[in-house]
Amino acid sequence: MSATLLSARRCRPSGQRTLAPRGYVDAMRVLVVEDERSLADALARGLRRAGMAVDVAYDGTSGHEMAFVTRYDVLVLDRDLPGVHGDEICADLVAAGMLTRVLMLTASGTVAERVEGLGLGADDYLTKPFAFDELLARVRALGRRATPVVPPVLTVGNVVLDPAKRTVSRGGKPLDLGKKEFGLLEELLKARGAVVSTEELLERVWDANTDPFTTIVRVTMMTLRRKLGEPSLIETVVGVGYRIVESP
């Protein structure tokens, strides 16, 4: 069955649920700025099903603010937006030297329109209507380009986390972590012993739609600790957050 097209009239991801390949985790944060709410929500649902953390803005003013408050890997940006125009958002991101990659959406498919958008600093261009699977592939490709250079592996004690291969082991024994557990451990290891607050973990591993009063970080942390085993590697700093400690 061919992929369903996304447009103003028909704005669902393809009929079958789009999932990340087995063993693959999209540790990506995406901002969708689209004033057509049904389309924006459909894109967000599809990208979340693919394992990405997704925030949504329905106008250019909100989108512009969010793009500068939070560091996104990819911005899916409608060009013709109310408030701040998509062109201005794109140009401001480029001028500020942001690492966010921009996939610009437009209803116009003319060559001149595409050239103009790319000239503003957009990294890729997609004309409506489009197949969701194509958008997903483009977002993933841009996300790989947006990711800053990280160490090949992150280690503390006998724990080894490979961000590229998405693998974790302790004492040479592979650990089967869920994607959120993997995300929590990766953020703590990257902090190199510094305390990471619950709010920061919510923002980096989940997305803006997560209830800030939820216990999801604590519950996921309990599961992560159980899978890591003893001696304990993660310390709770009461009222502040969590940090990695060197095991004896």
C-alpha cells in the first residue's frame, strides 16, 4: 500500500503505524511549527511513534520563541505562518548559529520558491502534499547532521554506553534498556558527575507535553537502577536531581 499523503484535507500519517527499525532509537528532539492544527498534530503523532520527542507550535510567534528557548535537533517549519513568518524564523536561527536543522514545508512547489527557501538557510524543502514516510526519512537524515560530536563511548566504572550503537553494558554484560532508560543514563553520563535536575531530564528525554508534576522520571529511574544492578551507580540528590557516581 502506498504511503498516505499529508495535506490540508488529509493529514494522517500512513495507515500503518510507523515505527523505528528494531534496535534503533531516535534520540532526537523535533519542533513542528505549522498553523494547520490537524496537520501539525498528525505530524507530531507520527514522529512520536517513531521514538522522537516532539513539541508543536501553531503560529510563528510561539514557534520562534520555542526554537530559541530549547535546543532542537530538527525544526519542521511551515513557511507561510501567522505572526512571525517562517522565512524570518529560519533566517534568525542561521544568524544565531543554532545547530537546529530546518525542514521547510510549503504549498508551493515551484523551483524559484524552493531556491529562495534554501537560500534563507533551510537545510531541506518539502512540498505539500507529501508522504509521511518521506518526511520521516528527511527528519532522520537532518537529525544525524544536527547531532554535535560526542565521545565514541561514555564510561564510568565498568559501565559503557555507546551513543552511536545505542548499546549499554556493565562489567562486559549487555544491558537491555528501554529508550527512556537509555536516555536517562546517557544524560547522566554526559553530565560527568554533575547533578541533573528532574526538570532537565524531562525536557531532554521526554518532551514539553509531559506533565512537570509526573513521577515518570522517578519510576523510570527505579527501573534503570534495577537493570544496572549493584553497586548503585546513580545517586539521588534530594530536592535537586540525580547524578552518576563512580562505583567502588
